[in-house]
Amino acid sequence: MRPVNRAKGRSDSLKRNIGAAVYAVSIALLLLCEFYGKAKFSELFDETTSQLVYMTLTRLLGGAIFVTLTLYLGYKVMNPFRIKAKELAFTVPAFVVVINNLPIIPLISGEADVHASGSQIFLLAAECLAIGLFEEMAFRGVVLLGIMEKRRSSTKDLFVSIVLSSAVFGVIHLVNLFTSSPGAVLLQIGYSFLIGAMCAVVLIRTANIWLCVILHAVYDFCGSLVPTFGEGVIWTAPEVVLTVVISLAAAVYFILALVRTDVRCIDRIYKKTSEEKEI
């Protein structure tokens, strides 16, 4: 080991200790919220606000746990500024997909409506961002990247990794059977698998997990706004047709993008710096 790297070693040790502390505190606070938070929030807020606050806090804490774990594993996907204009342009179809989760046609035609204050919309946005942070860090930042670390030498490997991680992401939603109907849960598993696969391709092509967090949050916000604070018909015939067309076009776009991906570019997610190799 070179003498110049001793300071680097001490710095890395400090970072690991801080990370471990964040990890432990986040778990402790998460358990506290899970056991006592929901009842306490119910005393302070109405039912809808209580649920939003509870979900926001617990998912932020869960997100902190997986952010820490992703950093500990050394995956190079955490720099929000590490993205080129070409990579950002690649995500445009993904943003079209998630924004379309808002029932645009019914809202324009008056068949659906939203009645909410600015503070309520802010709380919903905060909840969706917290959920996006938690689930993307867990299922793309840890599960997908963990699978790909040993399986990324071919397009077939990437496809299998995406399918496996997205299947795990979809199946985990079975826990919602305790609060929703089986039909609704099966539908949620299906679109969770597809959105998870899309975010996986975005992560592979951009090496930036924050884009996945934003996509996930926007998708959830657009899909939750009317059911949470509105009323009316969401799935009108024109809306269904528009969604099918956008979804099919996006599916073709991302499948072709995956096929054309140079698997060597993924090494940047796992590549260690020369200093890390020497230590």
C-alpha cells in the first residue's frame, strides 16, 4: 500500500462508520414508525393526511437504508450529475409513459376531476418521491445491480437480470392483498413488472439511479392524484387506446435499446478507481 493512500484508507473507514450509523438509525426509526407511527399520526391528522405522512416517513427511512447499502456495495450510480445530454434524451419516452399515467383525456373532458389543496398535493408528491426512492434503491440499486454484477457478459444476461429483478419487484406487491382486491393486486403486479423493467433499462443505459427515482415518483403521482383527491371515470375508451399505443411504442423502444446496448458500457457501474484497487 502506498503511504499516500493511508489518509484515503482512514477516510474510507470514516465513511463506512458513518454509513453504518445511518443504516442503524434508519432501521431503528423505521421500526418505531411501523409500530407506533400510524396510530400517532391518526391522532394528529385526518385519515388521508395520516396515511400520506406515514408512508412518506417510512419510505424515506427505507430509502436511507438502501441508499447506504448501495453506497457500501460501491455501485457507481449515485452521482446525479453524471449524465450526458444523449443519455438524458434517451429517457424521454420513459417520461412520456409515466406522465401518461395521469388520466389526461378524462381530466380535459371533465369526466374526472381533482379537488385538493396545494398542501395536499405537496404531501402526495412527497409520498410518491419517498416511495420512488425506497423502491428504486432497493430493486434497481441493490437487487438488479447485485444480479448483474456476475451476469452481464451478453445481452441475454442483461435480459435475464432485468426479468428476474422486475419479477421480484412485481411479486413483492402481493403484500397488498391484505388491503386490496385480488384483481387490483394482480394488475399492480403486472404494471410494476413493466415499469420496473423500463427503469432497469434506463439505469443500464445512463448509470444514474436518480432518473429511475424520478420516473417512479412521477408515475405514482400521476396514477394516485385522481384516486386520492378526485372523482370520476379514469379509464375511458380514448384513454385506454392512448395508453395502449404509448405502452406498445415504449416497449418496442426499450427492447430495441436493450438489444443495441454494448454490454461493456455497464462496467462503469462496477469499475473501481485506481486508488481503490491499490488499497
